Amino acid sequence: MEHYNMNLTLKVWKQKNNKDKGRFETYKVKDISSEMSFLEMFDVLNEQLIAEGKEPVAFDHDCREGICGMCSMHIDGRAHGPWHETTTCQLHMRQYKDGDTIVVEPWRANAFPVIKDLVTDRTSFDRIIQAGGYISVNTGNAVDANSLPIEKQKADEAFAAAACIGCGACAAACPNASAMLFVSAKVSHLALLPQGDPERKMRAMNMVNQMDKEGFGSCTNIGACEAECPKGISLENIARLNREYLGAVFSGSSNE
Amino acid sequence: MNWKQAFSTSIGKKLQMSLTGLFLILFLVVHCYINAQIFWNDGGKKFEEAAHFMGTNFIIRTVEIGLTFFLLLHIFQGLNLWLRNRSKRSVRYAVSAGSETSAWYRRSMGILGSLLLIFLVIHTSKFWIPNRASQIAGNGELPLYEMMKHEFQYLWVVVIYVLGCITLAWHLVHGFWSSFQTLGLTTHRYKGIINAIGVAFAIIVPAIFALMPIAFHLGWIS
């Protein structure tokens, strides 16, 4: 594809802190290369703002290779922008053409309060993991890889669920601000493996309780999460979480 | 073990929606089968027999109390979930994805359900409530077949009923599949067939219902 440069208008959410009401600011950026990633375009914008003596836009990013889950922009109504199974850092400017206007917002959910501009506090996900996203293993030398036989199909399903990077796009995209796709991926990845078996029932209940406590909504099986997930986590995981949860509650596990 | 938890967490509330929804789906099958007796075109003989059985059988009348309770629970919990979920995003997006990421009817169960509730108020006030009121007052059952014939002479009644059936169809396209998903039964193996049955059900049952007022209005049934 031919390289080209473009001029863009950006409408970006600016918010001083959690208490501030926030508002959209309009910026113009010039000579953006179609080869840039979306975050590099934001780097150009911030360089420009600094040169003008203005405050740059705060945004989250880390690996910039689509695996860490840190970048979190809601671009023109889409979590991580319009590309399928793509994080913001992997969205490239060839998506846009000269003269386009792009609206950029932070993740919006009460469980993800805005810290500043486009940066949100996603520690609610950490607390959900702490509530049950772990296994008990004996310390010592690593055991032989094949000492625990695991069916290929289950290993693959567990791996697909483990691909979740905890970015929060599911909850950001969900009209109910529900975190069920995230929680279901974490529960699925451990429930499918023998290593996850001892805490299996406790895990489903405790993680769901923590999810509710953090202020996420209820899943109504809309499917926007699956459409927006950069790692292609399937709704089948939510069915599995429901199964795990109902199984745990009705078979009488203690709730610790 | 905690029974309260089974029904009170976010998944628990969905479980209530799922189980009551499936019960209402079963009710629709029975309701549709009984009412479809009008298509024998025998002056309502077979229909009146079936309606008489449903209206006087002790077991059916007992289940009817359960049906009323489950319907009210479905309505209450549905509205509760709708309001509760809306409150989880105080600051809304300036630009939303809309149909790019999800189908409109999957996002609109609260609105579709509310429209169905309005339809149900109209529908029950025409047939079910007057009939039961007459029975309780000791005046016996009302001639439901004649009442249908009379009501469906009016075009506006037919239009409301057809709109009600279309609303029901969209509600079911999502609701049928969704209730199985909440129960965790939509595994890789079964999700295709559950979805297919759901869509077929959502088209066939409301279509049969919609045909009833149309058939009376156009004089296919006399």
C-alpha cells in the first residue's frame, strides 16, 4: 500500500483528575504518516503540545506490541478502535484519511474511574484476580512437563482463555459495563486444567462476588465484549463461568 | 452452600431471568397450541373445549398461579437489571459503537420487554381478566371464541396484536438463546443447535399467534 501523510482533527477527553468533570478538547495534528501506529500519532500530538507550552494528553501504554493490555483508548465509539482483535498500539494510521476527525475517550465504567485524561484505574481487575485467580502449587523443583497428562483439546481451550491480557475492553464495550468476559477467561483457563482443580468452586464464587463488589454490571449476553476483545476470547467462556458458578453454589462449596 | 447467593449475585439475578424466561417459553407453547384450535374452523368447538379444560382444571389453575408469579418476577427482575446495569456507567460515551459490535435487539431487551408489558396489559384486560373475574363472581366462563371474533373485527386491535407478536419475536430471538447461555448450556457442541432452535421458535410461535387476529379479521375463520 502506498504511504501517505494526513492532517487530522482530534477530539480528545481531558480530565484533570477523578474529581474533575472533564470535557473534550479539539487538537489539530499535521503530516501524520500512514505508517504510524495510533499511539505514535499521540506521541506527535504530545510533542506538539509540549512545544506550544501546553499540557500533553495523558494516556496508558507499555509494550506497544499488542500483548500487554495497557493501551486503552475508546476511539470513535470502539474499544481499541475499529480493527478486529487489535489493541490501540497495533491500530495503524492507514485506517484514516486526510481531513478525518477522530473522537478519543477513556474506558467508561464506574469500576474504571478516570485518573487523568485517557488513563483509567483498572485495579478492580487486579482485585478480582486476587479473589481467586490463582492455584496452589508446592514449591521446589519444576515438575516434569508430562507428569500431568492433559488432553490436547482442553490444553488448547485453556490456552485460548489464558490469552486474555486484562485490558478491560470487554467491560468498556459492554452496554452494561459487565466484566464477565474477563472473569470468565480467568476462571476458564484454570478450571480446564488439573492444576486449577483444588480451588475450582471457591474461585468461581469469590471472583464473581468480587466482580459485583467492584461495581461491574450484569451480563445480558449481548456479545459486544466478544466483538471488541483484542484476543478473541469467546462467549463460550461466559457459559463455562455460569456453569462453574452455578455448579459451585448448588453443590455446596464453602464460601471463603 | 448459600441459597441466597445463588439468586442474588449478578449471575444469580440472571439465573432468575433465565429460569422464569424458560417457563414463559413453555407457557407460550401451551398457549399457542390451545389457541391454534381455532384453525379447525369448526365454529370454535375444539377451541372452547380446550379453553374450558384450561380454565377449570385444578392442576392447570394451580400452575397458573405459578405462571403469574414467574411472569411478575421476570418483569420485576428484568426492570431491576436494566436500571442496575444502566447505573454502572455514570458518564456515558459521546460516541457509541451501536450495531458495529452487537445486534440492536440484544441491546434492547429492556425496551422490547417494556413494550411486551404494555401489550400484555391490553391483551389480558380483553380476555383473561374478564374471564377469570366472571368465574370468580360465579357467572361461569365467558364465550372466548365469540369475544375473539368480535374484538378482531376492529383493524386497530389486529394491528396492536401483530405489533405485539413482532415485539415478542425479537424478544425471543435473544431471550431463548440467552436463557441457555446463562445456564451455561451453550457449549461449543450445543450452541449452534440451541441458537437455531431459538430463532425457529422466535419466528414460528409469534407467526402463529399473529395469524389468529388476521384470520378472524379477514374472515378466514367464521
